[in-house]
Amino acid sequence: MNNEPVVNAAVVSGTVSALLVMLVALNIISLDETQVGAIVGFVALVAPVLIALYTRSQVTPVTRPRDIDGAILTRGEPGTPALLEMDALQTEANAINDEIYDEVGVK
């Protein structure tokens, strides 16, 4: 299970809730239904969040992240523009081309 940290999170959360309900059912601890419901609800809400935060720090991506075009997300050589910068450059280039085409009368 070391390769499945999200499964570990579900196991811990489920085990704590099940253990509490079992202890109450066996009269090992004395809680009324409202208290049990409140504790189980709290565990069901908070435990996965806390475990997920820890789990997230333990997970390593297995593939290299890619952009919308499928290109690996790296800057490559220094000065290589990011996608948003490329979009801005392309928009600027299109505007310049449109001005030139208007001047020469090309459609």
C-alpha cells in the first residue's frame, strides 16, 4: 500500500470511524447516538482532508506534465516563452500582419 497513498487515507478514515462505532456497540465506551454521529461525522469530514494534505506531499507524478498541445512543460532554453506569452506574441504578430495587409490592400 506504499504505492497507494490515497488508499491509505481512505483506510485510516474508515478504520477510525468503524472502531468508534464498534467500541460503542460493545459498550466499551459510553456515548449516545448524537455523540457517536457527531464524532463519526467529524472524522468522516476532517480525517480525509488532513490525510490528503499529508498524502499530497508524498505523491510523485509518474509522467511529465504537458500543455494543451502535448508539449512537455519546460521552459527549455533560457528565454523560451511560456504558453500565455506565446499567445500574446501571436496576437501581436497577427495585428501587425493585419496592418501590413491593410496597407498593401491584401485580404
